[in-house]
Amino acid sequence: MPHTVLALGAAALTASGCVWYIPAVADLRAGDDRPRSVRLSATACLVWWLGVAGTGLLLLSPATWQLPAALAAGSAVAGAALRLAAVADHRSERREESRYWAEVLPGAPSCLDRPRPQVVLLAWLVAGVSASSVVAVSIVLSARAGTLSGPALAAAACGSVGLSLVALLVAATRPRS
């Protein structure tokens, strides 16, 4: 695929990403009116989108593909590090807020006592997809080695799909408290 087509795709992706990076710019411009974790998340968002935009620009240059790939990988890693720092800051902010509310309303349940439903849903989905991926890879490797017959291949494939569906069902129907 020519670099020009990839650059056009990066430009279209960057233009459509304005729903993420414009609010991130607003969060950074607000300064101390926003918590530190929000500002770190906004910085991570901007690093990711600037990486996509910069990659698109480098794809238009006469440079080889290694330079745009290095920029994309570097911005992805830097953005992920900033996002992880934002998550850690958000957790400490929530703990501090929980301590303040415990002083104001002693005996009130803490917001930190139970896991958030989104985290539980994500954990179940990741577990299900990971387990079914392992089963699928073992199916493919066994089929290539010739140690898996037709009915056994069908049973293993159904087991992989079934495992994914069970994890999805548990994740979707878990009671939200």
C-alpha cells in the first residue's frame, strides 16, 4: 500500500478524533480547575493523537517506513505511560475523597468498598476473550500438525465459542450494585 494512502487514512482518523482531543485541550487549558488525573489523561490523549497526526505527516515525507512506525510506537508508549499515571492519581484522589466523606458522614459506605461495574465487566470480557483465544490458537496449531480430526476440530471450535459466550453472559448479567 502506498504511503500516500496511509497518510490520507491517518489524516482522516486525526480529523475524526477531534471529539477526543478538543475536550482534552479544554481540560488542559482549565489548569488547576481540573484534578491532576484529568489533566494527565488529557495529556495522554493529546500525545496519542499527535502521534497519529505526526505519523501521517511523516508518511508523506521521503523517509522510509521505519521513522513513521517509530513515531507511532513511541507516542503509543508515552501515552500509555501517562494514562497509567493518571489512573494511579485517580485512585489516590478517590481514596482521599473517601477519607473526607468518612469524616463528614461517619458510617456511610465508601465508594471504594465495591468494584465499579465497568471494571468487573471488562475483567470478565478480557478473561473470556483470552481463554477463547488460547483455545483457538491450540485448535489452529493442532490442525496444522494433523493431530486433530474433523469432529474433534468442530467440538474444540464450539468449546471456544461457548467459553466466550459464557464469559460474555456472566459479564452482562452480573448484578450491578
